[in-house]
Amino acid sequence: MEQFKGFPAKSQFTAVPNAFFSALLPQISDIAELKTTLHIFQALYQKRGYPRFTSYQELLANKSLMSSLKEVKGPPAEALRNALEMATRRGTILHLALDRDGETEDIYLVNDERGRQAMAKIQAGELKLSGLKLKEPALIDAEEPPDIFTLYEQNIGMLTPMIAEELRDALKVYPESWIRDAIKEAVNQNIRKKSYILAILERWITEGRDDGTYRGDSKKTDPDKYIKGKYGHIVQR
């Protein structure tokens, strides 16, 4: 090993969150994950604009990173993939699989407040990235369809405790199949917002669905339930 000659007089610096040293570094035992994480911090620190993110292809083209991963067993590209998966599972970085001209492009953001906000906006369709778009989800009717919480997280965005509570409230008013259909409609219209899903449900309960069904037709319930409930203000006798 060649001895390092020391840092030059005028050195550039990369900002690394203090929490990385106190909370994350003691947990990281894989050298490839550590090297990849530090290179991501460096890559994002050098970027400008919003949001700041890097991609798998950018990291793969990083000669310094890929050269250092040659010391890891297996092909460097595979080591990079594994390191990114570990860093994502650990919560150091956030991962989004987007579409670029029909091909998947994996992008990564630091898991800080700005990164989480950017990820939520991208998933909701509120923030567009040049040349990239959300991948079309595979909404396939199966014998056991996913519950609405899983469906929401897979197709709309992060499921916060507040959103989960609102979905539970909606289940008290609408059939679960209606909520699943409303999520599908929001995806088809590319308006991936909770407010849009609730607006669809409110329209269906007041105007009826295209197939002619109403909430009252699907379940035998107290006829005053919707007047007394949370969404009673939208129901007309």
C-alpha cells in the first residue's frame, strides 16, 4: 500500500451530516456500502438546483468509486448494486425507480427532510425531472388484491400515519373496492394525490358511478350513516 502524502494546502471539502458519524457509521460494517455512501454525499454536495439526486448510471461512471470497489469480491457493478440496496434498507438514502425512454433509471437522494419532500412530490406527480417519469404501475386484478394501504403506497406515495388514518376513515364510508378503484382512476389520470382520490369517492357517492351502482346498493346499512358520518355534508337525500 502506497502511503498517502497528505492533503494539499487548498483542499475542497464535502459536507457530511453529523448524524452520519454518530448514528450510521457505527452500524456500517460493509466496506462497499461505506464507500458508496460517502461517494453519494460527495456527488450530491457538488450538484446545484432542486432536487439533488444521483443515479446508478452516474455512480457506475464514477471512476474513483468503481476503482475502490474492485477490492470487493465479485464484479464492481454487482458490488455497487448490493451497496446501494444496503444503504437504502438502512435508511441512509432514498431510492426511486423511474422511466427514461422505456428503460428503468434508478435515482438516489439523501434521506433528509429535503430528500423526503422531493421524493413525495415526485411520487405525487407534483415534481417533474427532466427526461424522467414515474413508471406505470402494474395494477392487475388478482384473486387476492392488495389492501388499500399497500395499493396507496405502491401507486400514490408514502403512507404517513395521518394518511393511513384518513384511509381507515374512508373505509367506514365507502366499500374497499371503491377505494381501490378510485386509486386506479387517480393513477390513470396521473393525478396521484390523496385529495383527488377522496374527490372521486365523493363524486361517486353523490352522483353515482358509471356502472350505475351507489353506496347504498352495495351494503345494507343504516340509511342515516352517511348523514351522521364524517362525509355527511356531501350526501343529499
